[in-house]
Amino acid sequence: MDPISLSIIVLAHWLLNQPVAPGEDSYLVFTVFNPTQAYLFNMTIAINSSLITPIYYVNSSSNYCQIPVVPPEGNSSCIVYVQVNPDTPMGIYEVPITVNYTEVNITTTVKPLITYQTISIPVTTLVTTMLYDNTPIITGGVKTVPVTIQIPTVMGSIPSISTSQSSESVSTNVSVPILGYIGFEATAMIGTPPDNVVQALPNSYVPPLTIYLTNYGNTPVYNVTVTLLSAPSQLRLVNMTQHLPALPPGQPVPLTFYAYVPDYLLQGNYTLELWVDYFTGDDDVINATLIVPQEPIVYIQSVATNPPEVFQSYPMAQLMLSIVNIGSGIAYDAMLYINSTGVSPPLISMPLILGAIPPGQPIQLTIPPISLPSDPGNYTVNVTVAYDGGSTTRYYQLNVRPRANLAVVSVSYPQPPNPSLSNLNALLSTISSSTLSPGASKVPITITIMNEGSVEAKNVMVTISTGQVIQPHVSSSNPLSALTASQAFIGDLKPGQEINVTFLVDVDSNARPGNYPVVLTFVWNQTGSLYPLAESVTTYVTVRSAPNVLLWIVFILIVVVLVIGVIAAIRRRRMGGNNNGSRVSPPTNSGGAGGQTNYQGRFVNYEVMCGGDDRCIEVELV
């Protein structure tokens, strides 16, 4: 149509500045230009094409687009919400319309008052964010924004003074661009790609099945519903439908489904059939490729011990492993098993959980201290990594070397003697020497150490550890001796050799009699060992209460005196009843004949004392 030949010009455009695709619903704006000096009242526009189907008219309750008035040399618009025929190819179409209006030419100076009413139309659009260069990017989701438009309104009635008034009906065409296009493609992964891709394991629920749906068209797609029509027989779908409010062009959008896996889903590509419904009734059926990661291949690169040379019963040895997944899939639920032939106790008592082993990333493992055999020799160790879908085993030859075995042969220390007359000498000796009793000081504890192993122990250091009751003796004149009071260097010990080491200890005065532990720690060097070897032995010593020696000496002296007195009394009693055993000696003349005689009188008492051999002697008692 030639717009110059008409008294009006009608143009059409889409309300939003984006392409409209076949099957899409959108707002179509008709703008009428009046190049004349007449007023155009009560204008209606009707669409006469199956290409575009009106759904409803904005600001009009009739089945046509309505404009109250178009002023002279002005323009007015109306809006209609339409649906584009989904079978329409992409292009620019001439859509026939019919325009009816009343043309009024006014000759009076009084002109009708025309005002413009602003109306707001809610329009659904995508959520975007502006970059630093004012470039919009789609951030996902939809939003409803108001779009305002001005509609002319006549205030009052049409003036009665006019030169002419006529009803016009014009049939013309408007150019409507339908340049939008849409298309769908989809891929599927098990898990949540790209960071958490998992494998479908037998008898488990897949967490989750993610389908990435992409609109490779040039316009957004609204009101999208995706339904899973078919899936591999190894998957039993739990949910089959997902809804998207909008699908922007060129941006993959994830859809989450869940499925149960009754059987093992082998690696490879599988086909999922999807039904995509969009806009208001348009649909499409597409195929999505389900990519199952390739089978993981786990390889044990190396096995070694730390230190490189290990010895029997060494408690600090470690097993160092290097494991790598050389496949293209993740090895899930990996477990490490270490078994050995003839080793008791086992190197590790329980399997170790490794979890997931990603491909291409070597894993360095250090197994905590393992239990080495108590006997030297060569042992075969089986190192196995089991995971979902496979396992691998590596055999390692473990050489356990012999080591020195330092043992405590005996422990000797002075103890308080039992209080008795037979231990009189021992009781007297405690006055000058200390015994292991409460409050004692500088008590010597002598320990006999023997190398019961088959190799020599070099540079042996012995450390004694005691509790609060028994402590190493520290001289008050040399407090620094506390640093070495509990240690003794005894040099080298050959196999079968014994040596004595003595520690001076103090016993707490509040100690109770009983047995107390003493821990001896041996540290030595050995040929072939990078680190010193160590061993701890626990022995016990007995603390006894010491008797009061001075009190016992006084008691013994009293007993001896009492025994002597009793013996003497018994003997007197035996001799007291024997009278003929006593006599009085008469006075004798000590002078010569005829001389003066002096007499000295005395009483003499005789007592007979008899021994145990029945022999008796006579004793003169004056």
C-alpha cells in the first residue's frame, strides 16, 4: 500500500525490542499518523489474517484495537496481545487490517480538548545485568516490568459546528516482522557437572540426572516444560517433568531429574528422548545425549617403607604408596586393603577408606605406623585398591631385618630387713645405709640389662622414668644434675652381653608400702638403621616400711638383761636349800706357843655351784 495516497498512515511494531518467533505471544503496537487537518474519532483496527491471532486488546473491551481520537498532524497508538502462528516461517509479512474511523473537519475556532491518558502494561522479560561497557547479559530468570503508553482521550463532546463529517473504512496492510527463531539441543550427565560428575552405581539412586537444555535461537522462550519420554533401561526415572519460566538464547540451563539404577550402567553414550513444550502450546521432541564417564583404571605406582630399612617389631615404620587413576572416569568408594602372608599381627587391622580417586591426579598416601612382624625375614605384602567397577593389586616384598633386643634380667635394691633377733646385724646396718622405704634418700637401684638379640646394640642410652613416689636423686649442691640423673650411657652391647647400671633414687616420705612401676627406655643405634631404635620395658620395685632400729636395740638389751637376771635367780634358788654345803670355820691361833695370842674371827660361807654336766665346784664366799 502507498501511504501517501491515504489520509492516514498505519505502522506496526513489537512492543519489546527483541525478535518474535513463530508460536510466540507478544504485544503488537499499531501507530496511526494523521497528516491532515481533520480530527479522526472512534478509530478501530481489525486484523484480517490467520498469521497473527489476537488474544486480547489492551484498554479495549471489544474485539478490535480502539483509538478514541487522532489529532490533526498527530499520531495515536493502540496495543493488541497476539499469538504468531507456529507454522509461520521466519520473515517479514504484510498483514491485512481494516481501519474504521469518523473524520471531522472543524471550521470553528473552538477545538475539542484532547488529553492523553498514561496506562501501564505488565510485560514479562528476562533478568539482565549491565556490564561495565553497558552490555546487557542474561543472569537467569524472568521478571515482570511495567511498560507505559499514552492513549489520547477527548474531553467533552465533538463540536457541532463543522463543515463536514464522514465515516471512513480503509483496508490496508502493515508490515509485521517475524524474525525470531528458536531451536533446542540438550546434553545429559549423571551428577551436577562440571564439578560433581558421578557414576551410576547398581542398586542406588542417581544424585542427580542433570540435563542441560539450550535454546540456540535469537529470542527468549517462555513457559518451558520439559518431559522425559524415554531413558536407558538401566535407569528408572523418579521424576519426569521440569518447568522453566524462561529459556534465554544461547545459554544452557540445567534441569534436574532423579532416577534409580537397578543394574550397572556401563560407560558410553545413551539417548534420552525429551518433549519440550513452550509458549502456549508449541512443542518439540528432541534427543539428549547422556554421557556416562569412561571406566576408571586405578594403578598402584609404587610401594615403599619409611624408613627404607625396617626391623622386627619396630613400632614407627610407615608404608608409603603412590596411586593414580589412569582412566577417564572417577573411581568411587575406593578402599585400600593390605594383606600379607605369614605376618602376625597384620600390618594394618582395618581397610582404609580412600573415597573418590579422580583421573590423572596421583595420590601420595602415608599409612600410619604399621605393625611389623616380630620375626625377621622376607614377607610378601598384597596391596589392593578396590573401587566401584574394579580393583587392582600390587605385590611388595617386605624385608624385615633383625634388631637388638634389650631386656631387663634383674633389678636389685636394698630393702628394710624383717625385725628379729636373727636379723640383728641387718638391722644395725640400716643405720648407715638407705633402703627402699618411705622418706629414704640416695637408694641405689641396680638394673642388669642383657642383649638377647642377634645383633649388636651401639651407643645404648638408658632412661629411667618413675612416678611421683620414686624420683631420681638430685644433689642439693648441684641442681643441674637433675638433667642427667635419670639417664645413663652404657655404650655398646653385643649379643648375649650383660651390664649393670645403677640409679640413685629418693622415696617420698608419704609413700605407702606397695609395688611401683619403673619404666626403662633404651635408645640405641644399629647398623643399617637411619634412625635410632628405641624400646621401653616396665618393671616394678617394692617399697616397704623400715623398722625403728634404735627402738629395737633398746628392746633387745632389755630382753638380754631380763634373761640374765632370771638365770641368776634360778641358780640361787637351787643352792639356797643345801645347808650342809655351808659351814663356819673356827678361830685359829696365829701366834707361837707361849706368846701373846691375837685372834681374828671371820665367817666363811661355802656354796656349791653345779653346771649342766653334773660337775660341781665349791666356792668360798666371805
